[in-house]
Amino acid sequence: MAKVLVIGGTGLISTSIVNQLAERGDDVTVFNRGRTEPRIPKTVKRVYGDRRNYAEFENRMQEIGTFDCVNRHGLLYP
């Protein structure tokens, strides 16, 4: 079992990834803004925030700890 963070986690591709990780028994956490109704198992931990607010993002990451793997989907902003 891996401890996995998915940044996003509610879009078309990332929802499928989150569901597959949870089904195989991984400890999954999603980090997103909480604007989209998630279609993911209730066993998946949810952490809300805006990754473009770098100070907030860094604080939230320190609060939730370390992960074996981080997966991010979505657009990159300069």
C-alpha cells in the first residue's frame, strides 16, 4: 500500500486514477479547491485549498505530511 497525493482528483482522468488507487488499497488524499462534486470513494481523504496560492499550498502540504507518490493533473499556470 502506498500513500498517494493527487492534486486535483475530480477531473475526468484524475477521478479514474483516484478510484483505481483506492480500489487497490492505497491510502489516497486529494488536494483541490472543492469546487467540483467529487466522484471518488468516501475513503479518500480530501484537503481543500488553492495550489496557486503558494503560501497556503505550502502550509497545507506541511499539515498533511509526506507521501510516497504525488500525482498532479490540470493546467500549469506561469
